Amino acid sequence: MKTVTEVRTLKVGGYIIVDDEPCKILNITTSKPGKHGEAKARIDAMGLFDNQKRSIVHPVKHKVGVPMIDKRTAQVLSIAGSSAQLMDMTTYETFELPLPEDMMLEPGKEIQYMEALGRRKVTRA
């Protein structure tokens, strides 16, 4: 899910959709309006799921998509290689997610994950 907002309302640390990828805003630079145009904003953002840096330039009145980020908790049911089977603590839905390489988990432990645009990612243990 996503909402639509103007570029001038975005803030550093917020979220934006760039190339159909939810991203966290790292930096916003705004130029002054020119003789025949309006002010433009350059937005540097980092992809939430692929950690790729992206930059876009839009007029400040341009409308952009903002992803709805849902942060939830889940319980680890089992671990198989580099993925874990998890159960959401509110809906009791079970699903599998790949684990970050530096994260050590055990069955029965609770973790936090995020969901944006139909994709999920483990954020912290």
C-alpha cells in the first residue's frame, strides 16, 4: 500500500518510492526557483530491501508515492540454513524469510520485521 504526497512535505528519515522500490530518505537538497520555473528538490534515498542508493530530482510541487511501512513482531518457529520460519504475533500467519548473515537466532525467540509493498524483511532480533 502507498499514499501520495508532495515532494516539499518529505523529510530526511522518511520514506519514498523510487523505481517501484521503497526507500528511506538520506538527504534532500532544494534549489531556488529559476526565472521561468519552480524550485526543484534532489532526493538521495537508500532501498529498504536491496540497500541500493538512488537519487531523483523533482519539482517541489510534484506528487510522489510514499510506502506504508508496517513494523511487526514474529516468533521464530524453526531455522533452516539461511532462512527462518516465522509466525506473526498478531495474525498467527506463518511464513519464511531470509535471515541477515550477522543475525543469530534460536527457535522460540521473538524478532521484529517490516512489511512494505507486499515484501517483508527481518529488521532486528
